Amino acid sequence: SQQGEEDPQALSIQEGENATMNCSYKTSINNLQWYRQNSGRGLVHLILIRSNEREKHSGRLRVTLDTSKKSSSLLITASRAADTASYFCATVALDSSYKLIFGSGTRLLVRP
Amino acid sequence: EAGVAQSPRYKIIEKRQSVAFWCNPISGHATLYWYQQILGQGPKLLIQFQNNGVVDDSQLPKDRFSAERLKGVDSTLKIQPAKLEDSAVYLCASSATSGSHEQFFGPGTRLTVL
């Protein structure tokens, strides 16, 4: 079963614009991760935010986490055509299994 | 550092046939995962190994799927017999035992069952 649900399912923006994707999940978590998947490079880890963190930055990526609402957002600033991909949030539960449960993903298209 | 290797990259079979996928994780990574990703969905964990022991196989359809990780390194995932609904990309991932939650994924095997 899928833990997270991403919103929107698909997003189309112009190069240079910002892209925001949201993720909601159901159970208490240890951490939440964002992954990117495209045909060229497969599934790649982008960023991890722990349950006691509220915001994290990595380059053009900004992730927020609201554990009270069980939601997270991924912001990509100054988007590039190369950012075109599917983006998935994945949660790790509070137990020690390190098991990732993925959401259904947001398909991002960045138009040149 | 070499990444996670998988083979074959593509496989087409007819229903009721059998198929096997191979994965070689990143050197030194004790934890290995197999995921199934159906078109338009996120990956779903099938089985997780810690060294050569199974940690979680709760979502593995054991009547037709099997997996092994001999010697705690390479792993194979087998489907016998395949059904139409098994058409998907099968992803292998590995992670270190240092407590890192980051998983490194291979390129996947795209299976088409006709």
C-alpha cells in the first residue's frame, strides 16, 4: 500500500519558474525523503528531512515538513529543463526497518 | 564508486513463463531491497535483505515470487509463473549499515508479460 500521496499529479511550468510539490502521509515517521526519477538516471535520492526538522535546503531544493499535518512540500527554485522528471516522496516509519514507503509521484515538465 | 547493477534491462515473456532478475549492490552495502514499480505508480517494496537474511517480505506474492541473496552480496528475484499483472519495472536498491536511510537504486528491469 502507498503511504504518501503527492499533489499535484502533474505539473507543467516554464523554465526559470519555481515548482512546488506536496506530499501527505498517514502514519508517524522517522524521516521523509524525496526522490527524482527520469529515464536517463533512474531513481535518485534528493534530500532527507527528519521528523524533528521543519525545513531543509540543498542547492535549489527546499523541503518543509509539518508533522502535525503529516505533510511535506518540495520547492524547486529557478527550474531548468533538466528538472523534468517524476518526483516521489517516501517515508520511513518509526520502527528500525529502514523500509521506504513511496507515494504516487508528481510528474514535472519544465518547458524550455 | 560503482552503482547498483541490474540485469537484464528489458525482458519480454509470455504469461505462465518464468523469469529471473539479477542485482549486484554497491560494495559493502549490507541491506538490499527489491521493489516493483507499476506504470504511473511509486515503487512498492517486495523484499528487504539484511546481509543474506530476510528482514521484510510481507508484500512478496510468495506463491509465484521468490528471492535469494546468497553470501550476502548478489541477489536474484524470480517469478514463476508470470501473470499479465506482473508487467512492471523491478528495481533493486541497497543501503549501508551505518544507519543511513538513503537508498541507492539500480536502473531497473522492465518486464513485459504478454
